[in-house]
Amino acid sequence: MTTAWETRGVRFRPTLLVLAVALIAVFGSEAVAKKKKAPPLCATVSSKAHAPVLAILSAFPAELVPLVAATTVEETIQIGTKSFYRGRMGRVHVVLGLLGIGLVNADTTIQAVLDGVRPAGVIVSGVAGSTERIGDVVIVDDWTQAGIDGVTAVNSAMRALAERAASSLPALETCALVPPGSASGAQVCMPFQPGLVIGGHGFSSDPYNGAAPCIPNNYTDILGCDLPPASLVLGVEAGTPEIQDMETAAVARRTLERNVPFVGVRAVSDGAGDPKGDRGNFQQFFDYYVLAADNAAAVTRTVVAELASVAKDKKQKRTCRFLAKRQWDKAAAQLAPQPPH
């Protein structure tokens, strides 16, 4: 088990990132598709009506709710068989949508999104099981997928952007109504302040062994196929995993194939520190998925805001040039917080 250290209130886990990159070179290089380049990431910050977009994706509706609420939705678009919202989160042009639950759904959807809107970058925001505490948000360095050899590293520039955004992160939610949405529910509060954990490993598996079903034309928090209501009227093996889910590794692999920058933001819905005791992952998930989704969304919104800040900062023009040229490590070096003198 790796250990964590803290900087500016953010916990970091040391990982053999160089090894991960080497493994990608061995296992992933042959799969890199020769597709048309995605647009520059900084171009998502634009006053134009139609600009390149940052795709923000979640598995199920409750994970997307706080993100839709923070977005000025301008239109609903169709990509393949699914609907997506297009609009602006702050100054950043975004497309929001649902991957669906499970690796098959995630793999099918991300390929459709990459082909349909050619996003400048991708963020997966949602909940997961973890060895970390309930409510903590985890951004790991790499992902492995059950049944597929190799390790997929998170894009170094996107990871650096997330680390840079950490200093602006608001206090994360500590309390949840249990069960969520219940008129007779009770507030349950964590005996600690959830935080952001950067580093470690992620693992995605699919117990459904195929596409998990959803319920169409009947909005539900978890099993619904449909987007949550828009906030505004439309028309305007790398080691022991710290986080485990059912979708992110598929998205990480497909974005790497297209050389599209990606990061996964996963908050802990079932993990350590449950004030009600150890009741098993299933019960924890259904009690705390809203709390976790809200915290993941808070981190995602902060990363998006940091992207807008970088794109508008004249001192970061070099960073945007590196991003446009797909020189991810050079961009990451520019984004990295400078050590105190």
C-alpha cells in the first residue's frame, strides 16, 4: 500500500508514473489510432457561439445533476442514440452527458463522443468505491481495466491542471440525507472533512459482463437513461487500486488512442470512515452516492474554472501552445505550482 503526503491540504500518493508510461508504450502504442487531431484545450474558452468543447461525462444521472446545475445549457444535441447538453460552465464550452453504467456502455459512448464532437479534452466525474474515506475525491495517476493488459496513465497536463486547481477548491460536503431524497431521512455527517487525494491507481471492472440496462423515459437518479433536467431553459496492474469503478478505464483507453487529454474525478461513495459503521459497500453506496457526486462535481467545476483561468492568463500563453501541440509533459511543467523560494 502506498502512503500519502499532504501539500496545501491536498493528499498525494507516490506512484511509479514512469513505469506506467513505459507500460503504455509497450501495451498501448499499437492501438493509437490515426484520427484527426482534437482541437486545442485552451480554445474551449471563447466568446464565440460555437467553439471547441470539453466533454464532461458521468455514468448515471445523479452524478451529472450538480454539473448541469452549474452549466448554462444552450441546446440539446444528439450523438448516436443519446442526448447531450451543450453549453458553458463558466467561460468554458462544455458538452455534458451520460456514459451509462458499466464498461461496455462507457466504451460505446466515449467513442461516439470522440467521433461526434471531437472534444478538446474529457473529464469523467462521478462516484466510486475506494480505500479512501467516504466523501473524499480521488484523482489517480493511472487506470487498469479488467480483462485488458496494460496501464493507462491519466494525461499529465490534465493531472497538473487538477493539482493547480486544488488551491481554489471549496470546502467539500460533509453531510448527507440518508437515504437520499427521503422525506423521513436523517442527516448523517462524516466525522472528518473530506478532501482531495491526488495519486495512486484506479481499476475498472464490469460485473454485468456487458451493457448494464437503464430505464428510458422515466427519470431516476441511478437507473435512468435520460439527462437530468437542465438548470436553464434550453435554446439560449499498476498496484493495489485506491479507487474502483465500472467505467473510467474504458474512457482513459479510448482518449489515449486519440491523444485527447483526459482525467478522472471520482469521489468515494463506499469506503472508509462511515459514521454508521461498516455496513458493506452496497448499503454505503445507496446512502452516500449524492454526497459523493456533489463532491466530485465540486472538484470538476474547480478544474474547469482553472482551465478558463489558464486560457485567459497572458502569462500562460506558452502553456496553451504546448497543449495545442500535444506536448503534454511540457504543458504539465508549466502548470505545476512553483515551489517557494
